[in-house]
Amino acid sequence: MTGAWTGERAAARAAPTGAVRLARRVVAPHMDERPALPGTARVGALGQRMGVNDCGVGRNGRGGGGRADWFALAGFNCRASLAPPLAPFSLGPQPVSFSRREGKRNGLGPRRGTLQTKSSRPVGEIINYPLSIFNYQFILNYLEVKIMSMNQYLDIAPEVAEALKGGKPVVALESTIISHGMPYPQNVETALKVEAIIRENGAVPATIAILGGRLKAGLSHEEIEYLGKKGLAVTKASRRDLPVLCARGEDGATTVTTTMMIAHMAGIAIFATGGIGGVHRGAETTMDISADLEELGQTPVMVVCAGAKSILDLGLTLEYLETHGVPVIGYGTKELPAFYTRKSGFSVDYEIDTPEELAAAFHAQRALGLKGGMLVTNPIPEEFSMDPAVIGAAIDKAVADAKAQGIHGKETTPFLLAAIKDITGGDSLHSNIELVFNNARLAAKTAAALAKL
Ligand code: PSU
Ligand code: MN
């Protein structure tokens, strides 16, 4: 059986460093009904023959089936940045295609194929190289192929797709903060204002949520209003919730975890929010540790936040992040901010004082091939910060109430957020809103700086 598939380069641009970035969209059979990204080709018929199993990996059961790289090559959007030795691979203006031919199997089982241009002209030396799965893997490692869209469930809003295609700055935003983090209507007002602030600072906002089982990168105002009104009735969606929500076509508000995941699938590197989840107080018995920390350890997205609330055990949260190799940066501070206050008594790993240096550090993390994210903690502006004694007492009371009422699992964080707001009579909500604005500004400036690298 012969299978072939074609992918077309969506955008390529030379960075000042000489590195070449290539965004390629490959259309898989199940994507035929989906709108293509602006400016990309749709190759439905050729895609028909192509599926993960048709790549010779999963089907013959040899050579490590299920590799992410193969999945990327097998028809999902992928973005590659190419190191200079392989620059010819992506430099040609021609659309690139892969054709796989039925060939002899060698003793190790891989099929062979050739990588060539759509017109069968070689793009460069590498392209003509006969490929076994092993040297494929080698090339892919060089290519640093990253999955932009690992499934058929992703919808990137046209404006966001256009910005990504042109290498323009984009900032992701979460939706649990809308549905579970603040009351209506302040949640919707804040979400819309945050988007406006990101635009004022030169980036395109992409609020992320799950709507009708679709992973949405970029929401309309109506969609934000819908989530804000629905509030706690929307499922708070962490990593473990995605499969069932997508299969059932349900809605989900994305936490830091799922926002990072979907941002990364879409090719968005920077994400602004209020606070992250962490290791809860008493986790030594409850084992309540937010999936946000795991995600920071594995997904290459920069998260700009105001630290974490002391509803958490901040010391253990930092230990956990260290174990998972997540750099914790203080923006203009050496001390971890505690959300409502600028100080926590804990040190961060590094102080960085400019968006350009943040972007450079994130860029270096990628260039080093490190897999995780980066946590930027940006202290609440002085004028909006709260009295540590007042907020400390409110948090202690909220934590005690949660314990007394037997609140646990995913309800814990939303319960504590609402209790703190009630106890402080709304003062904390005001601070919460202002710190999100502050983070949006920093994230947009950092995204702009990153786009220049
Ligand atoms: N902390 C806040 N505000 C929030 C959240 C946490 O100060 O809105 C939300 C975020 O969406 C975060 C999630 O990802 O709660 C963490 O929930 P959990 O602790 O259940 O992992
Ligand atoms: Mn939890």
C-alpha cells in the first residue's frame, strides 16, 4: 500500500540569530472539515491515505510507535525551528512534502521514504537523504519539531492564527479565573479589560477555554460573557478532564494547566494570569498538589503571575517547582510575591528586571532543548497590595472553614478564593483584578520582546 501526504509551509522567517523558523500545517483526514489557518493550503485528498497507523510506526509495532514526532509528521500542525546545520531543509520557498513509499524493510523494520518538495525537486541535501525511521528521528530532533495541534479538537481564532503566522506577539489567558476565580460581572469586565491591555501593549490576546468540546485559542466577547455568566456551572477543566469533555462536546474553563497545554498546541509561548495553583497546606496528608506544577515541569510556556496565594504552602510549592526544573523568576524582586502582597519571606531563583531579559531567558530555555515552562512572578503594584495581617487572617479563616466543611479536591481552590473575597468584603477582589492587569502588561511586553528574537 502506498501512502503520501503533503504539508505546506505556513510561514518561514529568518531570525536575527540565523535560526530559521518554519511553521507547517499538515492537513489530516479528520481535519478536512476544519477551516484551514489563513494562508495555508488544504490537502484533503492526499491526507486521506495518511494516518498515524499508516506511517509504519504504530502499525508494524516496531521502532517505538506513538512517538510525538511521528504524530506531528503524521498530520498535525507542527512548528519547527531549525538549527543552522540543517537550514537547507526549510529555506527553500517551495512547499515541502513528504512522500512515503512502500519499500524494503531492513532488519530493524522501518520503511523507507524520501523527503522532497511537492514538485519532486529536492529542497536540499537532507531532503534527498533516504530516510529510515531512525534517521528520521535524528532529523526531527534537529528540527525540534513541536506539536502545535496534536489533535482535531483545536480551534485557533482567525486573529490569533494570523498573528502566529506572522510571528507577532500573542498572549494566552485562562478562563477558570473568569468562571471560578471572580464573581459575575466583574469576571467578564476584567477578562475584556485584560484583552484590551494586551492589545495596548502590542500583543494579540488569546483567551483559552473549551466550548462544545472544542479547544479554543481565542474567544469572542460573547464567548467570554457566556463563560462568565455560567460561572461555577462550567466544569473546571484540568489535564485529566480533557478527554471526556472533548468526547462529549462539553464546555470547560481552563486552569493554568489546560491553558498552558492549549496555548502550546496553538504555538503560543506566553500566558498571563493571576495566581497559579500549588502545593496546598496540609498536602503531606491530603496530597493536594495542583496539576499546574506538573504542567510547568513539562510544557514550554512562560506563565506570568503574581506568585501564589498563601492559601498554599509556598515553601513546598517552591520545592516542587525546583524538583521539576522550573525556573522561578522574580520580576524586579528577589522575593516570591504572595499574590495580594509583594512579599512572602521566600526567595525566588532569579531576579529579572526587563521584558527583554525575560524573553532572552525563555529563548535560551528553548534553545537548550529543555522541556518545561518558566514561572515569572510579578509583584502586585504597591498601591493595590493588601495589608499582610488583614489578608493573612482572612486566608487562615478561609482555610479553616474549608477544612471544617470538608471541602476537598478541585473544589478547594475556588472555595478558598470565594471565602477570602467574602471575608475581606471585596477589597481582595479589587487587588486581584489590578494584579491581573499588571501581569497582562508584562506578558504583552515580554511577548513583543520574544517576537524579536
Ligand atoms: N489561584 C488563584 N486564582 C485562580 C486559580 C488559582 O489565585 O483563579 C485557579 C487557576 O485556574 C489555577 C487553578 O490553575 O485555580 C488551580 O486549581 P487547583 O488548585 O485545583 O489545581
Ligand atoms: Mn487540587
